[in-house]
Amino acid sequence: MTKPVFAASVLKLSEQGRLDLDVAIPDAGTLPSQPERLRITPRMVLSHTSGLPNWRKGGEERDGPLPVLAEPGSRFGYSGEAIFALQRNVEKLTGEPIEEYARRTLFVPLGMESTSYVWTPKLDASLATGHKADGTRLERARYRHANAAYSLVTTAADYARFLAAILDPERAVPHGLSAASVAAMLKHQVRADARDPSSARAGRGARGLLGLGWGLNTTAEGDVVYHSGANRTGFRSYCQFSPERGTGIVVMTNGLGAASCGRA
């Protein structure tokens, strides 16, 4: 559930004129030494059309080869590597680690007191423990450095505050996004052909698309905006909201036995 929160920070920088969504990001030390990398923009990263793989062989944040699998901007391809590369660029732009920048400009102003990109001793006492599908307890993940693709620690209540700021942007300004930035975030960018909408969350006549940081299912009743999270630490989470209705929901579970929610 990390990527939409990071997307909000990127959109805020764009809103402030500090970052252009359509200007290629400089090499942040994680992009491959290929000409295609010079055409990867923040918009492509947040809509998962960068052409980079989800993670390079051997794991993320490694120095191994990171191939460009498709022409940047040409098609959907989920990529945590691209998100991490954009994170590095944002940190260089702001002069702060993403955790410090997000805490100062997003988490604290919106009252997200139990949200962090990194593990802290303060949060440790309240961390839930993940479980395998058979109920076996898993070791807690304690991410000591931020990764904007997956390391967020949060609560359902805090994430609901984040959704509320998107649903009512004028009330959340200046700390939240403007109405124009929310509209840009939720604008249809690309079809997610490899990720068909789930009937449980889509409704009749749904089409799976990507906005900036969010999945979008178009229905006869309007767009359903959603994101899901699942990883090997034993958690499955999901949220969705309707801009037209002004309603949303956040569900977080600490077991892999919950219904499958997709990628983190």
C-alpha cells in the first residue's frame, strides 16, 4: 500500500513546480546504462509504463543488470524498481530522505501518527505479526531504510485519513493535494491488460486502468479507485474509494489466508 502514498508526494512536488511529470528523471544510480533510460518520466513510473521489470534478478536495490523490457511509455508493466529510482530522484530534489520529507509534509500534517516508511522503536510495540496461510507466525519485518515501493508501515485509520484527504482535497490543502492534482492523479493513463479487474471490486462493465499510483476500474456507476498490498511478511491489504460518491474503505489483515489482493 506504499506506492499511492509516494505518488501523492510526487504530485505535490509537481503542483509546486519543483518536478515535471513529463521530463525524464536523471539517472539516480538504479537505472540501467541503456539509452532508453533517458526517456523514463515520473508519469511513466507512477503509471507503471517505465519498461523496467518489477525487480531485477537477485532482488531490489542491487547493482546487478536491470534491463529495459519494453519501450518506455509503450505499455503497462508493474515495476517496483522504477518507483525506487524515482524515490532516489525525489530525495536528491528535496535534499531529504523520503521518510523525513513525507513525515514533515504529509504524515504529521494529516495526523498519520502511526505511519512511517521505516521501522522505529516507537512503532515496534504496536506492530502486528504476519502469518502464513496455515496460521504459522512469521518473523516481523523491520525495514530500517525506506523503499517507496513497499516499506510503508501504517494503520487502517491512518490510511483512511490519507484517502479522506484525496476525497476532500480543498479541505486538506495546503498539506494535501489540490483538486487539480487529484484530478491528474486519477486521470486514465494506460490499460492494465495484465491485471484484470476483480469482480469483487469492479462492478458491471468494468475496465482495468492505471492512474498515477492507483488502479482504476471504470464502471457504469463511475470509477472505482483502488490499490492492494501483499508480500512475504504475511499481510494482505486493500483499499478503494469512489470520487463520485465520496466514500471509501480500507481493509488490512495480518495473514496470507485472506483473499488474494494482488501485488504490494
